[in-house]
Amino acid sequence: MQNNAAKSALIEAGRWVSQKGWVPATGGNFSIKTETGFVVTASGYDKGHLAPEHFLELNQQGGITAGHGKPSAETALHLKLYQLQPDTECVLHTHSIAATVLSRFIKGDALSIQGYEMQKSLQGIRSHEDVLKIAIFDNDQDIDRLAELVAQRHLAEPVVHGVLIRGHGLYAIGNSVAETRRHIEGLEFLFACELERISLSAKL
């Protein structure tokens, strides 16, 4: 995708994600792979009101080639996700209540979900009987270290739909902007269902 088209797609995605309430304040960061590298949101902007000047253009090694402002500290994780999955074309990082709370509630290193028809909204899932696993990583201000942990886990359990960062949020990936948006919406529905199930179970 060309840089201007990538920015337009992310501006539209930002409006949609913001309307859902999944990127409060100036949280979140978005990127799309381009012909020369990738375009990523600059730090500190409301994702519901993005404009072309709110993006940075980076090369395939993560070096800034155009744009103003400060890149998100989490840009290194975007770069790593593109390197791990060559088919990935878009990374959308959100901060929903469901993803943030559920990632703190689950004590292990993965969230396993089964039994929901909505699982089929995710690439490669064919049945509600399939077990969907989303890796969870402890939050870390050292993003390079966090990116390497994601890479190590990927060798054993490939990242397909995204990862959760504990107490932080969701990084969703897809082979297009449309698929990434679908993955976010499907996962957020499943996260909300799991939170409700846990809450009801505690009351029974």
C-alpha cells in the first residue's frame, strides 16, 4: 500500500475504534505496511481525530524517513510483529476495558477461549469447538525486551490474531486493515463474554 492510502485507512480505522471506546485519551497506536516499510501513528494524538500529519513513515528497519513528531515507544513491537508474520499488513493496538481487565485476571501466559460461535470471525477458526489461544505478556516499559519475548513465544506458538499485554491492551494483526478490524471486533466480543461469564460464575 502507498503511504497516503495507508494514512487514510488508519484515519478511518481510528474513528471506528474511537467510537467503540477502545482507545481512550491518546491511547493506542496503529500501523500499516507499505511498499517501503510502514506508516505508524505519532505519539500523543487522539486516535478518533487523526490527520495525515499525525503519522510517521518508517523503513523496513524501523528508521524514520518522513513525518514529524515522536514515534510511539511501542513502534518496535509493531516492527517485530511484521517481521514474525510476513503476511501481516496491519497492526492495531487498543486499550479496551475488557482486554485490559481480562489480561490482568488471567494468571497464566495465555487466554484460552472455546464454545463461542463468534470465534469463527477470526482467520483460521472453523468451529466454536476450536480452542482459541491468545498469548499474554507482562507489561514492560522496555519495548525491545517485550518484542523479543513475543518473538520467542512465536517460535512455539505462532501469533495469528494478536497478543494481549497484561493491564495494557490488545495488539491485533491481520493481512489487511479490514481483517485486522474484524479480528479486533471479534476478539473484543469474546473478551466481553469471558468477563461476563467469570462474573456470573462468581455469583452462582
